[in-house]
Amino acid sequence: MERREEQLGAAGAGAAPALDFTVENVEKALHQLYYDPNIENKNLAQKWLMQAQVSPQAWHFSWQLLQPDKVPEIQYFGASALHIKISRYWSDIPTDQYESLKAQLFTQITRFASGSKIVLTRLCVALASLALSMMPDAWPCAVADMVRLFQAEDSPVDSQGRCLALLELLTVLPEEFQTSRLPQYRKGLVRTSLAVECGAVFPLLEQLLQQPSSPSCVRQKVLKCFSSWVQLEVPLQDCEALIQAAFAALQDSELFDSSVEAIVNAISQPDAQRYVNTLLKLIPLVLGLQEQLRQAVQNGDMETSHGICRIAVALGENHSRALLDQVEHWQSFLALVNMIMFCTGIPGHYPVNETTSSLTLTFWYTLQDDILSFEAEKQAVYQQVYRPVYFQLVDVLLHKAQFPSDEEYGFWSSDEKEQFRIYRVDISDTLMYVYEMLGAELLSSLYDKLGRLLTSSEEPYSWQHTEALLYGFQSIAETIDVNYSDVVPGLIGLIPRISISNVQLADTVMFTIGALSEWLADHPVMINSVLPLVLHALGNPELSVSSVSTLKKICRECKYDLPPYAANIVAVSQDVLMKQIHKTSQCMWLMQALGFLLSALQVEEILKNLHSLISPYIQQLEKLAEEIPNPSNKLAIVHILGLLSNLFTTLDVSHHDDDHEGPELRKLPVPQGPNPVVVVLQQVFQLIQKVLSKWLSDAQVVEAVCAIFEKSVKTLLDDFAPMVPQLCEMLGRMYSTVPQASALDLTRQLVHIFAHEPAHFPPIEALFLLVTSVTLSLFQQGPRDHPDIVDSFMQLLAQALKRKPDLFLCERLDVKAVFQCAVLALKFPEAPTVKASCGFFTELLPRCGEIESVGKVVQEDGRMLLIAVLEAIGGQASRSLMDCFADILFALNKHCFSLLSMWIKEALQPPGFPSARLSPEQKDTFSQQILRERVNKRRVKEMVKEFTLLCRGLHGTDYTADY
């Protein structure tokens, strides 16, 4: 045994530095890890122990740590170290040591069969790993050997201990296979070998499960073992006997959970649908659980009802298509569907009284998809059978979506309320999907129910019932075009009749109106029926989200029909804004709603409304501009600037956003004279500058100021033109004083929209040169603290080259310095900055021929760029960025071929560059491949991905599987 340890130790001698990994030191480190109160000491101990586990000395100390006189924590570490050495360093083990290592592991497992269970499991995992590495050639009948060895009568351990140890080993074997790092070709071989070995496992499991004398602990272990093996895609027909035994075991409360897990795993394996006869035999077994399910529901036994539901859903969801195909068995499958319907409608409120119904929702999607995928004749037959089922499902889902009583809901925790909210969203999605099966008849059914409920004088209706029916309508109307539905006018007529006494009901009324906003745009005569409800709700802080979002939808969709109501909407909105009823985000939405609303008015009306709407905020801003900066007035300034930004985002009198919707859209003539937004911006420009003068060093305030202009530019486009000169001047002053990324982003926007216009080119060119000069100075001081500025600067340069390359013709632009700074930016650790820099180079390199200064700098410094790109590919940059670097190589090859062919050979010449793992042949192959490919960018990306894996030593490993 000692000779074997020495050989194994020598085999891994190169794996780690020879630290003092002795048994004594490992025990001390473990004591420190478990009992030292100092967290730093614990962390140090853990780090040291991880090194110890992978060291060559682990072969020596692991066995000693398993000695009987050691405590379980120490023995566990020894067993874990053995598993790590076997699973990760298999190639270190000499082939002549396999048998003795196997024998020693068997001995230890036998010893621990009556010892610590956690240590036993780790030793079983170690032996499983050894078996997987040896199968099928070096250990052809591994599983049969395990069964035979543990059934030997001459063992010192009692038969139950041996049996449990064997079952533990057989359970972890498939689990270890699923997580093993075996190469793909080996995985296929081992999987085939294990499938054959089932023949040695299943008869034993059947015998133990059906044997009356088997104690409960053994039967439970059998079920877990079976559950583990079926995940190897064992043919379902081979599992029949064990599945039937598992169904029988469901009557035993101790075995219930393990039986459910085993049955669900067996039914859910992808291959199972091939065995239709076996699946048909399973339907009666599942239906036979209905009485047990009803009893469980009656007794409030959530665990049992949940488990039985899982089984029914697993059969229905995984195999509905295969079972629907068996037309002669349609009644038994319908019975299974009805059983699942019972699970969907299980009594009680989710998630407090039950957690089962949510499991069933995906089944209904699957069943519908399968029915609708049949050819017309078969589909018609099944539609006849299942349309009534789906109408019943709608009733069940709407009942489940109902809120509990106010008193009961008051006792729910915030977590339970959130789970219920998500559950209702899932129900909403299901209803939307079911509409495809039931069509307009579904809306008619909901409308009839709501009408009867609201007009019946016989009995008072609960708000919960009304809310659920409206919620059903809202779910469908949000995503389905209901414009041609003949029941919506009636629904709009019913809404004002609803007695709203509850926040949840009011919320749903609001969201339903919002979902019907497109319909209202086509039927403007109905707007007056619902708008007062929305405006009234605006004053209730509890309805903040629903009322504001609904008003925004109405203002966006119906703006051309709202002028008669505009004064009222503005007045109510102003009132709630002044009273500060809503949170910041809802205030911003409200301003966007008002922007849509004002867009449809005459210019004089817009200006009049803007004046009354904005004046209070301008006065407040003037006051704040005089104050000494402090945190509270900063919040107020950012809030006011945000309100203006959001108003200007949607206030668009030119309607160019609507152009794509076709000529039939009613368009106002484009007004003559200045744009109202520009008028307001010019009026507040001085004030904004005054605010800025005190807050220039605060990124949040600068960002808020830039957002006003950026959103206005995006909305107004050419109408913003009168503001360009003064904005360029202000941006220049801002950026010169304190550089901020938001100022560069706004400059990029101006370049994008206005740089091509001769009238605006001079101020934009001046601004571009100024921000470039300031940013280059920043690079000299050290740009590492400003990755956001470098990112935005690179995006600005790329936009300038794309939109107006003339900006690079100016003699005052130091193209060489810009180029060198961009090369430096390629080495930043922040991925967005690197990506932006790559984007700049892919725009710059194609300009080599047309812009003299660019051609000159590429000739002088292009080699420096290539070296930076190769360093990144060699391992200095994230693998996720390789496509960006490939784009630079492609651009160099396409536009600077003669230079690249010279540089790449020189650059790859030095040994160890760009990675010590590369051979000269590999580097030569790469350079030849790159130089040959000047047309297909995708091929270059593949070459770079391949090369970076070679550089990082990852080529052909598991790490590349998803790459």
C-alpha cells in the first residue's frame, strides 16, 4: 500500500509547489476552518486546504485522515480529497495502480457502511468517479462487480449495512456521471455501458422494493436509486415493474416523497414518449390516485396533493401529443385532463392554502399547442372535445385569480402577496394563450358573466368576482387586438356601473381601461365614459401606478381626440403634481402623458398650457439656483429637470413618429414659426446655465441637464436647429470645466443629427475639437479613473467618422494622439469601454485612403494597434470581446493589407507572444489564415475564437462547449 502511495505521489509531483501538506497540518487547518471565530483565519484555512486537496501529497494524507480514530469532519475531508484527485487528475494515476486503488476504496466503503453517512457518501462518489474513468475497457462489468462484492456473505458488516452502502454507491454513480468532466466521446461510451449495466441493478431494486421484509430505510434508498438511474434515459418499458412498485409505495407516508420523485423522473425522461404502450398503462395508475388526492385536499395535506399533482402533470405535459395520437383511448386521456383540471382548481388561495395549482399551468399551453398542431380533420374532432374543457378552465382560473377577503388578505405577508401577484400574472398569460383556442366567444362569455353580475338585483355581488372577470378581459385586451370585438362597447358601458370600494378592484378597472386605449382611439365617442374615472383616480396615491400609466396610454393613443378634454386633464395633472401625490417615476410618466396630450393642440394652446404647467417649476428652480448646493436641493433640482426631460420626450408637434402608420392617420399641418419646446428651452436656457454653474462637478445634475437636451433633440430632430449654436457653446464650457460622460453623449447626438448640415457644422466642429482636446489632456493625467468618459469619447469619435468624416480633416485635430489614446483604451478592464474603442477603429481604418492624416497615423502607429489586439486575443481581454477584436483585424486586412502582412509576421516572431502556450507553427497558421480572409468577416471571427482558446490553453476542454 505504501509503495502505491509513493507512486501516486510521484505521478502528481508537478501539480503544486511542495508546501508542507502533512496530516498534522491538514488537521490543524481543518480545526481552524471549523472552530476559529476569526473569519480571516477561516478564509486562509479554506484556501490552504483547497491547495492541499489538489497537491501530490493528498495521496498520502487522504488515507490517513480516514483512520477510525479521526472525527467525521476530518474523515470527510480525506474522502473529498480522494474524489478530487480521482475525478480531476485521473491521468496522473499509473494504470498498474487502478486495481489496488479500487480495492482500497471498496475496503473503506465496507468499513464506513456502519460509520459516518456523510463520509460513506463521499467515498462512494470517489469510487463512482473511478468506475466511470475505467469503464468500459479497464472495468467492463463495474456495476455487476459492485453488486457481487457487496452481496458477499463473508463481510464483517451486517447485511442491512452492506445493502445500504451498495444502494448509496449505485445512487451516486449516475449522479457522478451527469456532473463528470469526461470528454464527449468517452461520455457516449460510458453512457452505453451504464445502460447495459441496468440489467444488474433493476432486478435487485425490484426484489428489495417488493420484499415484505425490507425495512423502510432500504425501500426509501431503493426509490432514490431508481430515481437516479432513470435519468440515464433507460427505456421506459424496462422501468415498468419499478414504476408500478413506486405507485404502490405512494400509500406509505414515509416513502411518499421518494416515490413521487422516482415516478416523475421516470415519466419525464425525453425518450419515454417512444413507449406509448407503457404510457397507456400508466394512465389508470395515475387515475387510481384520485381518491387519495381528494382525501389529501379534504384534510389539508398539501404535501400529498402536491406530489400527486406532480405525477399527473408529468404524464400529461410530457406526453400529451403521444397520448392524443391514440384516438381510441381518448376517454382515458380526457379523464387524466379532468384530473389535472381538479389540480388547477384545487380549493384555497395560492400560496397560503395551496401551492399545487401553479404546477398545472404549463400543461394547458402544451395541450392546446398539440391539439392545434393536428391536421384539420383531427383538430376539428379534438376541438369539439376540448373547447368545453378550456371554457371550464377559464372559469377555474378566474376563480383562482380572485383575491381573498380584505380581512384575510390583511394577514398575508408581503412575500405571500408578491407570490400571489406573480401567480395572477401567470394566469393572465394563460388566459391570453387560451384566446387562440376559444377566440371571440371567450370575450362574449366574460362580458355576459360581468353583465349578469352587475345588473342582477337578486344577490349582492362580491368585488372579488367582478375584479377577476375584469382581470380576464384586461389579460386578453393587453396583447390581443380587440378592435373588432362587438362586446367592448358594452364593457365600456358597464365600467362606470361598477361600485369601486376597493383598491385592488380600482387598480384592475384602471388597467382594463388602459388595455382598451387603442379601441378608444377608434371609438372616440366612448372616451368620455371612462376618462372621468381615470382623472378621479389620479388623486389617489394608492392607485398611482395604474391611473398614471392608463392616462399615459390614453394620451398616447387618443391624443387627436383629446383637445376637448385637454384643459381638464392638464388642470387635474397640475394639481396632483403640486400636491406631490405620486412618486418620482409616476411624476415622470405623467409628464410624458401631458407631452402626448399637448402635441395634438394648436401652437398657441400648447404654449399657454406649457406656461401654466412649467411656471411653478421654473420659479422653484430659480429659487434653488440661488441657494448654496446641498443634498436636499440637489434632489429637487434633479426632479424638476427630470420632469422637463420627460415632457419634452413626448411633446412632438411635427408628428414624424406617426409617419410610418400610413396616410390615413389624421395629421395636423406642421405649424409655422418656432417649435413650442424650443421656445421654452430658450426661455429657460439662462436659468439652466445658472444652475449648472453651481453644480458642474456633480455628475447627476449634469446628466439631468444633458437629458433635457438629448431627449428634446431626439424628439424634435431638425426643429431643434435654432438651439444648436448656444447648446454647443454651453456644452463646451461644461466639459472644459468638469468633463462628464453625459456631455459627450449629447455631443454625439448633435453630431449624428446636425453635423451634415453646413449651417450647423462650424459650432459642432468647434465643440468636437474642444471636447477632443480636453479628453486628450485627461489621458495625459491618467484616464483609468474615468472609464465612462473614455467609453463615451470613443463612441463620439466613431459617430463622427460615420456621420461626418470631415471632422477629422481639421488641422487642429491631433489624429495621432487620438489614435494612441484609443489603443490605450483597448487595454481597459471595462468591457463596454473596450467595445467602444474597437468600434472606433472599425470606423477609422476604412478611412485610411480618403483622409490623409488617418492614413499617415495608421502607417506610423498601426503596428502598435496590431500588438494591442494580439495581446487582447492572447488572454489579456475577456473572451466575450473576441468578436470586436476580430472586427479590427478584418478592417486592417481589408484596408491596410500590405502593412498588416508585414506587421503580423514581425509581431508574432518573439517567443511567448502573445501566449507562451503557442508553438511557432500555430502562430504561422493563424497569420496565414487571417491574411487569406478579406471577404468573410464571420470566418475571421471563428479564427480569432479558435486562436484565443489555444492562447489560453482551453482548446478542446469542457470550458469551450458553449463558446
